[in-house]
Amino acid sequence: MTDNAVLSSTVDRMEVVVLPDRPAMGRRAADDAIAHLKQLLASQDTVRMVFAAAPSQSEFLEALASAEGIDWSRVIAFHMDEYVGLPVGASERFGQWLRRFVFDKIGFAEVHLLGAEDVTQADAAEVAAAYAAKLAEAPIDIVCAGIGVNGHIAFNDPPVADFDDALAVKVVELDDVCRQQQVDDECFATFDDVPTHALTLTVPRLMDSARIFCIVPAAGKAAAVAQTLAGPIEEACPASILRRHPAVTLYLDRDSASAAIAAGTLS
């Protein structure tokens, strides 16, 4: 396991590890996730994992996919959000992105795509309910997550995040900050190309997982990270709820940690 952290700290119940750069951050997060995954596979028949899809996850997923000594044939994969209205096969779909980075590189026991077929607003709620039922068949062991520039986790943007949501998967309208992030991340050419609605695992569904590895690089996330760590725990910054999870580690690089370090939250 790599151990080149710039600093490590604990904020409420959240472990925070800051690495020198994005590659080191991705490798450290992958090393920790792999070690945990191996422990689980030594004591249970299968492991159920949920993956985020975003450029922020690239280094982590590349390191994870190249890991040796893991019986991936006993791991069941899910992902945490998907656009409504994009056709099957569209490169912008999160399912397609994850297939390129991890799902097609690893011999998982099962891969359950959220919205595996075309999803319209008319049938999105039905698709959400079916995916929620699949997730509920057994506990979720590991969630590999990120944080958005507006503090979202999955597509739980501040206007729609609900810490007491009765649903496990729901249809949401994306806020403008979230949609602009998709353009800034070069996932879409223009703001108008970004779908207005999506499917997402809800905050309680994510929090109900046994272990969370949260990977958040880049200066554009610095304000969201600082708010996550030092602001009130509230839906205005959905990621702040992670401070209440009993087993979560937040992995940062120097850039994403910069505002929290400057404020003295991390030292």
C-alpha cells in the first residue's frame, strides 16, 4: 500500500487523506479499496459495489482495474446515477463511461446498469423503482463516490437532496451548476447538450452502504470540499452528510484540499 500522504485527519467520523497529486490520490484510494475488498472476499461469498462515473474517478478506476489477486467473479457492480433522455450507446451516458473504464475490463459476477435501455421521463420512475429493488436484494458493501462542485453526491444536487428521502432511487431535475460541471469536465460540448433530468441513488441509499471511498481531486472542487468538511451538515451541501457515516474515507489532492487547509480545517 502506498503511504505518501501529505496529511491525514479526521473530521467528525470522516477520515481525510490528502495526497500530493491526482495519480497518487487515485493509487492510494485504490490500494485502500482493494485491501478492503480482499478482506470482504475472505469472509463472504459475494461483494456488492456501487461506482460513480466522472473524470474525477479516472485515476482511481484505472488503478482498481489493474489490481491483481482479486476474484472479481464474486463481485456484483452497480452505478449511482444516469441521465434521462440519452439513447443507449451514447458516449455521454454514465453506464457507457463506466464500461470503458472498469466494467468491460473486469470480469464481474454481474453488472447492473441503471437505465440499461432508453429511459424517458415517462418511464424514468418505473426504471428507478426496478433498480431500487435490485439494490435491495442484499446489503451494499462498498460505494466508490465523488463530490460535485455544488457539493452533490451522485445527482443529489442541493435543490433535490433529501437526507430523509423515502426513495432509494429517484428521478431528479439537475441544477444549473451541476449541468455546467458536465461541460467543464468536457463530458458535453455545450450547456444545452446536458440533459435536464437524471436518475440517482438517493442520499439514504448511499449512506446505507457499509463502506464509502470518496475520491475528490482538482481545484474546482476546493470550495465544495471545504464546505463538506467545515460547514453545517445540511442539504445545501449534500456531501456534508458523509461526516455522519461510520466508515468513510475522503481522498483529496493538494488542489482539492487547498481551501480546507487554508481555513485550518485540515492540518
